Amino acid sequence: MPQETKKISTITLGCKINQYETQSLIEARELDGWVYQNEPADCQAIIINSCAVTARAVRDTRKAARQAAAANPEAEIIVTGCAVQAFEAEFSSMPEVSRAVLQKDKFTLSRESKNLDLRISDYFRARAPVRVQDGCSHRCTYCIVPLTRGKPISRSPEDCLQEIVRLFSAGIREISLCGINLSQYGRDLDPEIDFWELVNFLRDRVQKEWSGRARFRLSSLEPSELTPKALDTIKRCSDMLCPHLHISLQSGSPRILRKMNRGQYHPDQLFDFIRGLKAIWPVFGLGADILLGFPGEDRELYAQTRSVVDRLPLTYAHIFPFSPRPGTPAAKFSGQVDPGETKKRCRELKQITEEKKKAFHLRLLELPAVHPVLETRQSGMNEYFVPTELKNPLPSDWIRRIIPARTLDVKENKLTAEYKP
């Protein structure tokens, strides 16, 4: 009798690195003869790739396990990732969970195929991340990631290049260069290099074939990385870089940054960098991560963060309330901020950044064209990291292409546009 097809489904919480690793696990299982499908209903296995960066992320992981078991009681429910690394006993004891696999052992889920290194050859979306670095040793006082991801590990430039060429050849036209802490890229390599040298290397190797046809997007950057060398690299590689940066700012208060163990930069340094960036990219998207309600953040120190946000040309922001994480120093700091006050501050900054987003979208209407990567026949993400909806659908075989589009209007935080050959 023919062997029954083994089916697998996945659920991913958290960052782009998790999404990348889920794709890698899917591809490895496919090499082992499994068939991937979106719906878990009749799968033999469901992998839940977890996140631990906030208490909510851990709760969402538990909820996902319960829902997966309810949807498919016969499936093997495998929970892996950062939440398991931090709370192994908790997930191992859940009756819905068949196996709890530590983040550091995630690769064992693909051992049957001998694929001990997580890597990808395609992606489930039109835009793909490439993990160039993992882990962090900086130990911000609020952050659980060093406890869940371990020490920094960098991929060699050649290994990154091979994966990028593989993805471009598979039809991917935008790749995000991602890491847990890109400022620590290359310190463990021989010879040692930094992230900006990696960007130069990658652009030089693919520019002849792919410039104008594909592009890179830089993932979250530490403010300490925003140096003259960064500006030189962005200028030199601008033919293949999306005019968009995302900054892990966290706070605009130097005192709070020192308490966070992020005193390696001062918020004012950003403004010098932005002035230099405007000379290269007259128009660019700029996002930031901001953490509010950190212990000791009184009204005066919060006002410093608000002032920095007011002054920065942000086009969006990810604003989070402080969430005490077990095993981190900040969980035991005095001066814990009232949660109601923290929520109020989050609402206030979200309102400010939403207004900035709207103003930026209106500015994009003045451009002759934007260039989304099509994710469906009628929508995509443009180079400025703004969703773009097309007036009329294009042929299905155009999905994943970079197309020129004339902007028409802004609706519900999206640009509306029409294809402009």
C-alpha cells in the first residue's frame, strides 16, 4: 500500500528571524517527505515557533497551542523557540503540547534531512528576510533575548550571498537583511568585519545582475551603528537599498538609556545622522522602536522621549509598554511606573506618530512614482515601507515584481496608485 502523505502546518509568533526560521523548518521537513499546508485541520504535526520578548507573546504562544490542539486533537503539537527556551517547564507540562523544543535545539526538528543549519531557498511572501546574524551579548536590562538566543553568531558574507542569489533566482525581489543585533555582526568572524562591510560586499556581488531588478531592505539598526561609515555605505549602495531605516531607539532620555544599559549612544546623535541621510535620500521612511514606562521614567524623562519623537522625521513607530521579563535586572528595579500612566503615554506617542505617518503619506503623493513589490495582483509594499493598493489588478504572474506606480490617494494608512509603465 502507498505510504500516507505526512502533512505539517506552522504557527509563527514574533520577529522576522522567527519567520525565517519557520520557513527553514518547512523546507527541511519537505526534504524529509512532508507536505506543508496552511490549515492545521488534517495535519500530522503542527510546529508553533514562539516568542518571549513580552509577557503577551508568551500568553499568545500558550493560546496558540491550545487552539491548535482543539482544531486537530490527533496532531503532534511541537512548540519551539524563545518562549520555550525561557519557560521550558511551563510548556512541557501543557497537556496540549506533545514536545517542547528549546530554541537552541530548534535545528533538531530538521535532523532527518541532515539540514543542521537553518537556511531557505524560497519564501511564502513576496519579500523575504535573510538571517545574517543571531544572538546578542549586550544584555539590555529589560531584554530576555540574550537568555533565549545566546551569544552572537554571524554568517559568513559568502554564505549570506549564496542564499540571497538563491532567493533572487527563485523570484524574490526584496530581501531584508536581518539579525537579532546587527551591531554585533562579524565580531566572531575571521577576518572580523562589520555590518556595513557586509552590505558593501553583498551589493558589489549582485549589483551587475540585479540592480534595478531587486533590492535590499535594512532591518532594525542600533543607533550606535548610525555612523559616518553607515552614511558612506548607504550612499555607495543606494542603487540597491530601499530608502527606509528602522531604528531601535527605545528611549529619548539619556538617563533611561543608561538604566537600560544602552548608554553607548545619545539620542541627539540621531539628528546629525538624519541631516546626512537627507543629502542622500531626500525622501525616506523612518521607523523606530520605543519602550515606555521603564522603571524610573518619571514625567520629566518621558517628556525627553516625547521631545525626541516630536523632532524626528518618523513615518511610523512601534511603541511598547514596559513588560517585566523574568531573569532580567529591570524586573526588580525600583520606580516601577503605574500601568495606567504607561498606557496613557503610549496612546499619546501613538497619536503623535500617527500624525507623522499621515503627513508622510501625503508627501508621497507628490512623487512621480513609487515602486511596490507586488504581494498580490493588486497590492504590495513600496520602497518607503508603505502599503500600496493598485487601482486595477495586474496579471498573476507579475506577483513579486517591482513595478512603478503613480500615487493617487491615501486611504486607511495605504497609498492607492495605478501602474505606470
